[in-house]
Amino acid sequence: MPSAMKIAIVDDEKDMRQSISQWLALSGYDTEAFASAEDALKKLGPDYPGIVVTDIKMPGMDGMQFLKKLMGSDSSLPVIMITGHGDVPMAVEAMRIGAYDFLEKPFNPDRMNELAKKAANARRLTLDNRALRRELSDGGQLMKKLIGASPVMERLKEDILDLGQADGHVLIEGETGTGKTLVAHALHAVGARAGKKFVLIPCSAYEDDALMKRLFGPMNPEDTQLPAVEEARGGTLVLEDIEALSDTAQARLLTFMNEEGTPPETRIVAICNMQEQDRTCEDALRPDLFYRLASLRITVPPLRQRGEDILTLFTRFGDQFADDYGCEPPKVSAQEAAQLLQAPWPGNVRQLFNVAERAVLQSRRGSGTIASLLMSDHQEMQPVMTTEGKPLKEYVEAFERMLIDNTMRRHKGSIAAVMDELCLPRRTLNEKMAKYGLQRSDYL
């Protein structure tokens, strides 16, 4: 039993508190005892790393009142109620309010341990899921890669959180370079299979016979790998370029999925990368396979729909490459910011990544402009102009936010240095930072 999982024992009878603590401590739990509900509430917050075992009949705040307080603070906290023989109806009511289970006195210590184990496992899963959600929403390791605060990116993150918790197979669609494989990793990371195998097969990288063998076997005696469907068993199998599957491979995959049952032991995440605008993933797959895969569906937005995220990404990539090459990141003018926002970006984030690297390299040489890089990528790019009905104000604000963000990053959060460089009074700088959601603490 992991030592971090605690059990709070609440009972006004000292002997009972000590007995329960001893029984559960022998099973490896970190126990802490409280003589009253009032004392326990001082320690039990919404993310308490454990479960609660409490008596129902106590002076002052009784177990039922205590339970209601706990459920109001954290409705997922497992609470095991201890009741006397005549209090079973009250315990049933406690279950209705939200108690995890109840034990009737006198109870078997083994039954107590069994209930505690189940409740602790449930609590651990809840806390793990919360931590993963915070990682995505609060800038954890994975979210550092899923950069962006545009409405379409916020919606994508919510989709990842929601579908990550589901059991069904998933179809991920989107243009080249939008980050579909990263989304597949995120889906795996936020779900119940996070600790299990994640196997990625690039279908278009194999000839048909070799792909069939890699996916389903049989493998040669000298092969060190299992077939992918066996290697990923219990985890997630990601099939990149699902549209590259032959009719035979599609039929075999469908048979495998049918044999898996519901919910499936192994989750299939299919990534579709259709190039032709007049063809879709639905056109490329047999209908029964398509509808099995597309019951849960995520569309990754193209970069041109992500607005200000373009400048945020360019800045992050530029800083990264400047560190790699030992030079200063390129300074972006208002004109160049507008050009970045208006570029069509057919290669999406992958293309922006490459442009940022080239911008750093030419800045290090002291020559070239971002506009020249964009023109080399888009020979037919029109002069800068607002499109899609966006007012000029949006571009000005996007540039202003980028400028403050870059300056705060360069001066490591020094308000005085930023005020001096941008010639802004403190009040104006504070107002603009609040307007753009910039926090000084993020730069320290």
C-alpha cells in the first residue's frame, strides 16, 4: 500500500480510535485519529490524500452532519461510516448522501481492511485524474506542448479531458502538422490506461504485408517484438495514417475490435491524415470500421484558425532555438506580427516551427526578415491585410500582448525594467497585463 494514502479515523471513543488505527496501520496505511468531527475538519481539505472512517453517533457534530460537510467540500472523498446495530437506517441514508459504505458494530477487521483498500483505490484514481486535469489546465509538462489559449485550443483541451476518460475507440482528424500525434499521447495520458502500454504504428511506413505482420503477427522466431495488438494489450494502440490500411488490413482490424468486446481491453486511437480536399477519412475506410472508430471523434484545428496562438508559438519556438544556437531571439515588428497572423500556414505548427528556426538563424547572421521567410514559403502571399472579418484592433492587441510577454520574459518579471523599455507607466502596464491575462509570477 503506498504510504502517501492516508486514513482519517474520527471517533469520540479513544479505544475504538486506537483499535482501528492499529488494524489499518498494520495494512500499511498512514493513519491519523481525531476525537471529534470538528477537529477532523481542520485537516480534511478538498484534496485530502486519503479516505475517512467515522462513527455516526458522536457528541457535538455527529457523523451525518460531518458527512454533509465533507461532501460539500469534496463529493468524491470516500467516507466509511461506523454504526451501531440500531442505526442501520441512518447508515443507509448516509449512503444516499454520499458515504462510500458502512460497517456495523462489532465488525470484522478483515472487512474493514477490504473496504479501506477499495476506497483507497477509488480515491487514488480520483486524485490521479485531478492531477492530470490540473496538468493540462495549469501548464504541466504535457500542456507545455499543447500551447495556446485560443477558443479552438481550449475546446480541444476539453475534448482531450472528456474523451480521455471514456473507454471507446477514437478517431483524430486534422491537417498535416497540426499535432494529431501529440493529441493521441494526451488522450492516453489523461485516461485510466495512463500507466499501461502506448504503442504507435505509422501505417503508411509499411508495405501491406509487413504492416499486417507488424499489427497482427505471426512474428518470426528471431523477432523481439510482439505483434502490435498484443504489445498494446490493455493499453492504447495508435494507428497513424489509418487511411493507408488495405481492405484486408481493415477487415482484420475490425475483427480484432469486435473480439475485444465492450468496453475494449485495448483502446484504438486512429489518426487520419487525408490530403485531398475532395476525400475524407470516411471515404477511405469501410463503413463499419469508420463508424466503430468515429463514435468518439476529435478534430485538431489548423493553425490559421488559432489567432494569437501563432505569435505565442513563434515566441516559444524562437526562444527555444535561440537557446540552442546561443544567440538572442529575433525581435518581431508590428508589421511582421501581422504577417505571421495572416500567413496561410498550410504546414501548420510544424511549418511555424521551421520558420522560427530559420528566423533565429538569419537573426544571428544579422540579415533577413521574417517577411522574407514567409514569402519563400508562400510565393503567392498577398500584402498584409485583415481577412475573415477581423478588425485591425485584434492584430494590434495581439502584437501588444506578444511585446509585453517577450519583454517580461527577457527581464525575468522585473516590472521596473519592462516599464523602462516599453516607456509605460506602472498603472498602464498593470492594466494591459490584466487585460491580456499575463501574470508577473509566471516570469520569475
